Amino acid sequence: MSRVGKQPIKIPSGVTVKLNGTILEVNGPKGIMKRDTLGRVSVAQQGSEVVVSASTGENSAAYWGLYRTLLSNMVQGVSAGFSKSLEIQGTGYRANMAGKVLNLTVGFSHPVNIDPPAGITFEVDKAGKVSISGVDKELVGQMAAKVRSVRPAEPYQGKGIRYSGEVIATKVGKSAGKK
């Protein structure tokens, strides 16, 4: 029995949850999210809570906790949203916005432009921090990983793009051989 799947999900005011066939739809002030449950779980609303239970089918118990967490993330996303912050460190390394496109200058011979997918917004402040926000937790994390992968922080001087609060293990550089 799933410990995560048993927990009910509290629905904040202004958020509605509907199950149309196998499509789960969550509406809220920040947007609408849909996900196909593939008939692996059943969803029931009891007052201001939603309870997810495993369907009778092959491997449905294995998906019970997963779909409960996915539904919880959908509810949180349409009510409050998700955000990830990245820091850019290095001499001459910077980020700026050109419309909705994120423009990164991180030591290449050319600037790197990243277009946001639908539902994702980039924000850049003066201190070299990039904030990625949206309603879909999975998509926000993917975009943060994509931006970081342009120039990950290197272990010798720490130059590059890192998550806020990420600690980079630094290495000692080469030392001349002693005779």
C-alpha cells in the first residue's frame, strides 16, 4: 500500500479538479494543466480534498503514489506556480533578455539564445541571476537544466552557470613538480 498515495490533496480556493474519462484537468488562477492518467488511478473529490486511489489493473498500485504526486504538483502549479533560480559567475559572463528570449554571453565566440516554451517565463536581474518560472514543475526543471547545461560551473575557478545555492566542489590546479 502506498504511503504517499493514501494522503489526500488539499484543494485551495479558486482551483478546480475534473476527471474527464482518463484526462485529469486542473484549473486555477495561474492557468490550466491537463494530464492523461491512462486509467491507472481513480480520482474522487471529497469537499475541499481530492483522494487518489489505485484502479484495479496491472501495475496500477505502482503508479498510485506517482499520480498522487503529479496531481499535487499540478494543484500547486496552477495556484502558486514554480520557480528555479540560476546564478551566472565569471568575468564577462552575463545574461539579458531580448523580448522573451534569454540571451547568454558565457565565454563562447557567440551569444547563446534560448527560447522559452509555452508557459515558461525568464527573468534576469542586475546581479546575474536568472529566474525561470511557470506552472509545470517538470517543464521549469527541464528549462533550468537546459540553461545550466550551456556552461556548467567548472571545478577549478567556479566559472559558469549554477543553481542558486549549489555548491561546486573545487579542485586544486596543477602544481609544478619539485626536484
